[in-house]
Amino acid sequence: MSKLITITGPTASGKTPFAVEIANKIEGEIISGDSRQVYRLMDIGTGKDLDEYTIDGKTIKHHLIDIKEPGEKYTLYDFQKDFHDAYNDILSRSKTPVLCGGTGLYIESVLKGYELKEVPKNQKLRDSLKDKSLEELTIILAKYKNLHNTTDTDNKKRAVRAIEIAKFQQEKKAGIQSYPPIDSLIIGVSIDRDSRRNKISSRLKNRIEEGMIDEVKNILSLGVSPDDLIYYGLEYKFVTLHVTGQISYQEMYNKLEIAIHQFAKRQMTWFRGMERRGLKINWIDTLLPMEEKVDKAMQLISKYI
């Protein structure tokens, strides 16, 4: 078996343990398709749960987790290259790659073979934008057409970077990184809205209790700037704002809970868009018993192969 199996779905849908079960069945290795699990030390906030990769006393080999230091930037361009390196490595050992993650943009970029340009920093442009509000930056960004991603503008730093990329692409200054599209069976882990909301709320409570605030404090103590952590969004944005005294604990908790619910809705919007753009997603209900989910997946896989 040499084709790619893709497991995706919104946050809190139980993708990882499901993907591990599948990988174990087909002698596969997992490639993470998560934009934040690439960072070391960012464990609780990203839901890394590395113990989930062990099944029946065996650890399923996984790739693209803990490959960057917190504070560094990791782009779609980086992911595409790293994915193909891992993908080809797995195939070279006659194993089956299993792409697992909820970052729809990352997944679609490799399945459809996005052509990307490596975009350097434009300090002059950054200086010209530094005093503008997020609203003003969003208006500027909207003037650029054919953006590959218009969702990551929830703070000024991301908006400025998005403008930087859009301007660079418009001027066509860079060499293109190009990979062929990849045929893949895509299995989506679905979860109804009420169950998803309950799981997100329960998981947030657990992560706080497991030490997510201390995790952020530890990363900051290593010299990572608050702005760099805020850049990563969600848990790292709101916990950092709390740790640095900008918002109260209760405000952090409430805003973070709302933000994660909104994020899950955006994920589902992206997946529906993927389907409209020609990528078939075979949905399996996460609330089914694991054995039944795996059986359904294996039936799809046997037909695909």
C-alpha cells in the first residue's frame, strides 16, 4: 500500500486516536497537518497528546511534530516542503503515509499541489503599516485578489504578514515552489454542533487544569516575546494576554472559549469549501464506537487501494 490516507475534521473531533488506529491497521506512519504542533514546548495548548500515538504497546511513528522552536515562524511554504520530505521518506520504506490534522489550508495545499512562493521580510512595507489599525490593515488586504488564505487576520502581526505575502505574489518576484497534486482517500471525522461545543468546553477546562497557564509562563521565561506567542492565536493568544496582565483570568477563559468555538466553525466552512473545490471527504461520525469507526474506514481504504 503506497497511497495517502488523509484524516481530518474540526478541533475536538478525536482525529488523532482515530488516525493512530488506522495507521496501526495498515502499517502506516502519521504526518501531522497541524500548524501549531510543529513547535516544541507548546504541548497542552496545541493538544499534542503524544501518548495517543502509542497503541497495543507500540508507538506509531509520526512526523512534523516538535520540529521548530517557539517564537519561530512556520509558513505554508515550509509545511509543503516538510510534508513532501516526510511523505517520500515514508514511501521509501514501503510504509503508508497518513496525513492527520485540522488545518484545512495545509491539507488542501498538498492534496491539490498549490504553487507557492517563498516570501522574504519586507521591512520598508512593515514600517509603513505599523501604525495602522487591524481594521485598516484588513481593508488593505481585501484589495489584493487571489489570496491563498484570508482567514488568519485576527491580529495585526498576521494581517501585516498577509499583506506582505500578497504584495510579493502580485509583483511575481519569487521562484515558485511546485509539487504535483496527490491522490488521497480523505476521511473526515464529523461531530454534531452540540457535541462539539460540549467537548470544546470540557477540553478547555481540562487544559487549564493540566497547566496550560504554566506552559505559557515557561515559554515566556525562555525569552520568547509575548507578541510572538500571541501571534499563534487561540490558547497562546489569550493565556499570554492574561499572564502579561492585560486581561483577567475570567476574561481570558470566556474569550478563549468563544474563540475556539468560532475556530471550529471556520474549520467546517473550510472543509465544505474543499468539497466544493472537488475534494471528496468521506465523513464518519466520531460518536460511533472506535471499532465501528475503524471498520467503516477500513472498508473505504480497501476500495481505495
